[in-house]
Amino acid sequence: MPDRPPNRCHPSSDLRATRHAWRRLTRLLPLLALLWSLPARPERLAGGGTFTGPAAVIDGDSLRVGQREVRLHGVDAWEYDQTCPDRRGRPFACGRQAQEFLDRTVAGRTVTCALMDRDSYRRFVAVCRLDDQDLGALLVRAGWATAYTHYSRRYLPLERQARQERLGGWAGGPDRLPQSPRQWRRH
């Protein structure tokens, strides 16, 4: 049906139509706000949610795999500028060393990542492997990352071992615990 010209005899009909359009729009706004606030869902990837590519380190727990920015699932590495106490209680650059450890480990080699989610920064969150080794497990076991129990408890036994052996950021021992990366980011 063709559009009818506005009724020039009754100017209030234009006003009614405008009000009606605004009412419909305002009913949609809460729905749009709800959709916008939902967490991002992983995109569908060929190969059942896995992707493979050359890895470059962004920071202690993030990589660029091909063109994708990836956050390692279930781990939280010491932040780049963060320090941790050594065996004598002196601060050392545990954040830089965490990043260097990951860089030496992957060094441009090809990794395979299993997609888990997307984070609030729209990065892929994945469990990444180099050959048959889980990169998150390597970081936590060496003491260069904590088990990020807010998202997964998978690496908690490895963190306990690293703490007990005073590896990486846990070098200060139980009397000189470092601030968790999460706490450090808040300050």
C-alpha cells in the first residue's frame, strides 16, 4: 500500500504518529541495552573452535596468534611493571620475567588454541598448546602466573607446587607473598 500523505486537515495526526514512533522506540531501548550488556560469545571457527598460527607475546598471559589477540584461559601472570620479593625480600621484576619466559617458550613458534570465550576487551580466551604442552600450565608451574580461580581451578595444583618450591614470583616464600596480579592492577 503506498504511503499516504500527511493529513493536512488535522495537524494533530502528525504529532500522534511522531509520539507513537517514539513510544515504540523507547520500548526497544531496554532490549537493546540488555543485548549490548550480554557477554560476547565466541565466534564460530572452522575446526571445531580451534585455531593455529605463529605466536607472538603481548604480555605475560596474552599472545597474538596469527591475527587474533588471545588471553590464556585460567591464568593471570604478574603484570609487566609488577615486582615480587626474592628469597631475601628484595623486589625483582617478576612481571618482566613472566613475559620473557613466555616469549622464550613460544618464540614465534606455531601454537594451537582451543577457544573458550571472549573477554571484556573482546580478546579470544583460549587454552593454547605448543606441541603437547599447555602454555598456561607451563606459566603457572614455573611460578610466572597464578591460577586465575575466578575463571578456572584447573591450574591450582600447579600453583601450589610452584609456591612450595618458591619458583618465579613465589621466590620470597610464604612469609613474603607477592600481591596477586589482580590486586596489583587495582592499585
